[in-house]
Amino acid sequence: MSNFNYENALAKKAIHEIYMAPTKEDGLAAFEVFLKTYRDKYPKACACLEKDKAQLFTFYNFPAIHWQHVRTTNPIESTFATIRHRTRQTKGCGSVPATLTMVFKLATTAEKKWRKLKGCEMIEKVINGVVFKDGEEVLEKEKVA
């Protein structure tokens, strides 16, 4: 615990308040509070957040049930962890085609253990261009208003 930095813990909590906000409006408000509070202490981080602001809040335009999956990189990390582990153990396979074959086989084997996304039935709506606001489907009447 000697390396625990109270200031960093507060900054981390403030970041969590941004992306865990129930609505985009609340997230944007938390975003502004974070920038106001930490701009002097963490100027590069704040500049990076400001540059990518539009992308950071895009997930509010998807169904709320997908937010858990959008907020994490775990599906990508866990898939490639298996591949990374195996390629380290074999120290490469010698040739590029052999390595690609091994990676393909490992990925298809890992695929068998994948779970469906929560709300997978909503993916069709997303693909078909249904509009979502704060995780909820926007009905035609609301679009006009």
C-alpha cells in the first residue's frame, strides 16, 4: 500500500464517473468536471481525452445492454492471450505460413468457448440503422421532435 497514490485514485474514480454515467448528458458533465479538476496536473491526458471526446461518448448510441461489452477489451485480450502464450512457448514456428496456420487453428479453437453477447438480438437493429439515445431505442415520433 505504500505505492498507493490518493490523487491517482481520485482521478481514476472521476474517469469511472465519466464512462459509467447513465446518460450521455451526465457523462459529458462528469467529463467537464474531470477536465476542470485535472487539466493542470495531467495536461497530456486531458488533451488526449479532449481530442477523442466524440469517440469516447459513441457507446451511448448503442443499446444499453451492449455497454458492458463496449466498455471492455477483455474479449480481444483473452483471445490473443492464448495465441501469444503458444507462440512464446514454441518460439515461432519457423516459417510464416506455419505461424499463420498455428494462429488460425488456435483462434478457431478459442472461438468454441466464446459466449454470446448480452442482447445479441439487438445487433440486427444496430446493423439496420435503428437510432439509440442513452441506450434506448428512439421511436419515430421522438426523432421528429
